[in-house]
Amino acid sequence: MIDRRNYPCNGVVAHESLRGFLEGVPFVEGDLHSVVAPVAHLLSGPGGALDRQLLYGDGFCVLQEVGGYAFGFATPSGFVGYVAVDDLGAAVQPTHRVVTMGAHVYANRSIKTVPVVTLPFGATVIATNQADGFLRVANGYMPTPQIAPVTTLEMDPVATALRFLGVPYLWGGDSNFGIDCSGLIHAALRAVGRDCPRDSDQQEAFFAYAEGDLQRGDLVFWKGHVGIMADADTIVHANGHHMATTVECLVDVKARILAMQGKEFTSIRRP
């Protein structure tokens, strides 16, 4: 069965990687762009449902433009969908990453000026000309404590996940403006430099089974849901029950999901 999330073809155009596997459509290499909105919605179709989000500085390979939307795939993840053309700009190679839970870009080297834009945790920028506690970015200045070189990684995915406590739940969300269960795992592991698919079913298939007792950093899966263990008894997860990222006892979460949805957890994986 074809998984449209990783299948760069919309029936009208296809990426060159599919040449030899299908016929009847033109094949293109596509044009690489970068996201220029704080958060860009990656949709199932033009004006369609929200599948996931891309952050400022993320790459997106455009295969076709249709009615104000660009069809293509995120790089390097390969997640396929449609992004508003206005949310894309010229391709760049970011140098720095936002390391605080949101960071303002100011018009001048002063935190007393009106911010131009606010970028989420994990957004990436080109930053140069450090002076007076600021770095120059494309559309203004950012305080140096809020960004770090892209090679500087977080040390602990659980600690990163815990920074999202209280962030509102958003189906398909990938930032501290709004996040879902698998988006939280994706953000936490991405921040420490680990490869991680975006959706919970993909994550469950990607990571190896955990051996032995539950431990910090283990991923616990249900059909359609995932959380990360803070310790052997406590789970961090973005969830629709509280409509936020919360920390709870695993036994309570298991009981609630079983009672409300009739679902047992399916596996425990260890990144």
C-alpha cells in the first residue's frame, strides 16, 4: 500500500526518485526552498487537512505549484504535502537554531523595540555580525542567548520534551505554538540530533523494542498515540485529554486510554 506521506507524486507530477516505478506522469527534480513563515502548515491537499508543520528555515522541495500552494516534500524527512507558496522563500543554509521556547526578531539591536516576528523553538536562521548582544538575521536582530550554532545540540530528549509542558495541543502541531503527541517526540529527538520520523506509527516502526524495565527516554505507544518516559513511572505526552503537554503517572494514562478509547498500549521502544 502506498503511504502518501512519503510518496512524492500527486497524480499530475512525480519526483525523479519514482522514475521506473510508475508511468503516465512527468518526472521533475523539483526546486529547493526554505520556509520563511515562523510555522508553515503542511497540508494533505490545497487547503486540505493539517498533516504536520514545518519551522522557519526548514527545507521544502517544490515539485508543482497549484492555486497558491506548493506540492512537494520536506527535506530531509521526505514528508509529502502542500505548503502555501507565500510561506516559502529562496533556499538557505542556516547557521543557528532557536534554543529558547520562542525568540523575538527585533528591527534594531534593542529589546525595547517592537518585534518583527517571533520564531519557535528549533527554527533555524542565518545569523552573522555579532555585536552588542545581538546577531544579525534576515529580517532583523536576535539576542544571542536565544540562538546557538546548528551544531550545538540538546543533551537529553526528555529534558527537551519537558520544556513543552503546558504547550497547547494541536493536531499536526510541531512547535511550542501548538504540538501533538508525535510532534513532541519528533521535536525532542530532532533537538538532540537523532533521526526520527514524524508520525507515531512511523516512529513505532522505526525504533527498536525496549529490553528490560522501563527507563527514562523510552517511548510508549498506543494506536495513534505516543509519549516519552521521564522515569520508570512517569510519562510526558502531548494529549487531547488535557489539550496540552502534561506529565502523568503511566498507570493513570493507561487506565484512562483503555477506559475511554478501549486501547491497550502496543509497544515500548528505545531510541
